[in-house]
Amino acid sequence: MPLYKTITIDESTNLLIWKIEESYELLCEGIQLTPDCQNRVDKMKSDIHKRGFMSIRHLLAISGYTDFDLFYDDFGKPYLKDDKHISITHSFEFSGIIISDKPVGIDIEKQREKIHRIAHKFVNSEKDFVDQEKDNKTRLLTIIWGAKESLYKLYAKAGLSFEQHIHIMAFDVGMPFTVGSIHYKEDISHYDITFIEFEGFTCVYALPYIVE
């Protein structure tokens, strides 16, 4: 059972990452899905998507939940029946969840050069410090994308734009922390962003910014 990493972020927040090495059939063993989720996975054409879907259910089981404890709102945001907040991610051979008493968001992305071609779609206020980066631009852009994806999942409002509404403060790729903000309609909110890099992948998670 390849539980790859567990991080206790605070007393109510835990992050789990799975490295997907098993077949779909092996991942199905011991897991019961709701009829809706069984229908969803049956319709998936990609084997890696099916395996990612099932690996998430193993992470839920490790956390003390089943597929029957998970539900989604109309926006597609997942929730747990005990009122804990949850966010889910899957990219190639890695999947992850984060569970907390607070709103949370998580994203895992493979570091790929192709992100340069779409940077104009999600980089706006970050452009100056992105342009200054020479040696680690792929890593930097992957972190920014992951941070914005995490905040998008956490906030979960229709019409939210990566480019226009979500902003990531300048940071050093060697220091795994930054701050993000969402400016949406009349609301402005701030968030702590943390990133982890492993095996050519980047995991980013977001939590509400706490002023101490």
C-alpha cells in the first residue's frame, strides 16, 4: 500500500499523498463506492484516471472515511459528512487529499516545460517576479499554477478567474511558503500557501491566513 507521504500541518489539518503503483483491479479491492461514484468510474476511459480515483478512496480509508462519507456540491466541491473540509487532487502517478476543520485547497502538478505556453492564461500580478526568474522558471510557474488551483478549489465560486482574481505574492522557490489572495467582487481574502516538491512533481496547499 504505497502511502507516499503524510504531513500533520496543525492539530486539525492533515495531508496525505499516494503514489499510484497498483493496477485498477488491485485498487478496487476492499473499497465500496456509492452508486453515483461507481457510475463515474465506470465511465472513465483513462486507466490512470480510474486508478487515481480509487487511490483517493484508499486515502479516505486511511483517514477513517469511506466513499459514503464524501459528497459534492453543485460546483463540484467535495465535502465530508462530519463537516470537516476536504480537498482532493490527482496528477499522473500521484494523488492527495487534505482534511481540516478550516477551508482547504490542494493541487499536485507534474513539472513540465509546456506550462510556459499557457503562463499568459494565469500569470498577471505575478509577471514581474516571474520575468526575473532565470534558472527555475518551470518550477516557479508550476508552484504559481498549483497555488491558484488550490485557492480556486478552496473558494469555489462561479466566475473566479486564475488571472484576474487570484494573486500570489513573490517568493523564492527555495523557501516553501508564500501568501495568496483572492479579490472577487467586493470580497478580499488572504491565504497561507505551502509547496512541496518531489520526483518532478509539485504539491501546493492553501489555508486561510491567520493573523497572530
